[in-house]
Amino acid sequence: MALRISTIVLAVFLVSASAWAAETDQTGGQGLFSGSFADALWTVVAFAVLVIVLGKVAWKPMVEKLNAREQHIQRQIDAANDARQQAERLLDEYKQQGVKIITEATDQAQQRQEELLERAIQEVLAIKQKAQGDIEYARVAALEQLWAEAADMVSVLSREVLGRTVTPEDTRRLTQDAIEQIKRQPDGSRQI
């Protein structure tokens, strides 16, 4: 391409130089516009040829390259716009996914919290029931021990009051009767 342009420029220069040399020989060194009609006509023809040659050789390829460059830039702009729109769509999708993930995480956390609270309540109730059972067992054991000691004291007192020895059979029977009365009464107090 550069070779073509340089060839054209050289041809135009040679034509112009020969025309100028011919003019200076005929006029004897006069000015550029002091020539005849034929010189003017040759100048116009040379200029027209120059314009036609430059139009085909230089102007047309230059316009094609400028158009190609313009189309290339337009394709890049369109590609950038498409990429921006796709990025905006992806951003919206990611935002929706983020909201969904946060919502799911919040729901799971709330569900886990409710499960833990329910488990804690169940454990507290189990501990409370076990404690109440232990308390009831200790109360019954203490009452039985108390009545056993009371029976021993009654046995000792009855020996001294009655003057006779209460047999172990009598002691066991009296003790069992006292324990049965205690078990029948809800508060464990003995009626006299």
C-alpha cells in the first residue's frame, strides 16, 4: 500500500516537474500564472488525473479503512454494552441468591433455636421430675426411719410402762401398722 502511494506521488511530481520545466522554457522564466490557455488546461488535466488517481489509490482505501475502524469500534461498543447488561443481570441474580441464602440461613437459625429451646425445656422438666421423685423417695425413707426409731422408743417405753417385754413380733406388728397409717396420709402426719 505504501509502495503504491509513493509511486503515485512520484508520478505526480514528475508530471508536475516536467510541466513546470516546459513552462519556464517557453516563457523565459516568467511566473506560474503567466502562461497560456494550454498550460492552464494541462494543469487542470494533471490535477484531475491526480484527484482520480488519489481517489482510487489513496482516498478509497483510506475511507474503507476508516469505515472498517468505525465498524470495529461500534462492535466493541456493542460488545461492551452486552457485557455490561450481562454483568447487571448476573449482579441481580447474585443479589437474589444472596437474599435467598440469607433468608434460608435465618429460617434455619430460627428453627435450630426453637429446637434447642424445646430440648432445654424437656431437659428441665426431666430434671424437675427426677428431683421430685428423689425428694419423694427421701421423704418416704426419712418417715420410715423416723417411725422405726419411734417404734423403738415406744417399745422401750411400753416395757417400762407395762412392765413386760414387748416381743419382737409385737414390735414388728406395731411398726407395720404405724407405717401403713403414714403411707395412707398424704402429708405424712400421724393422727393420735
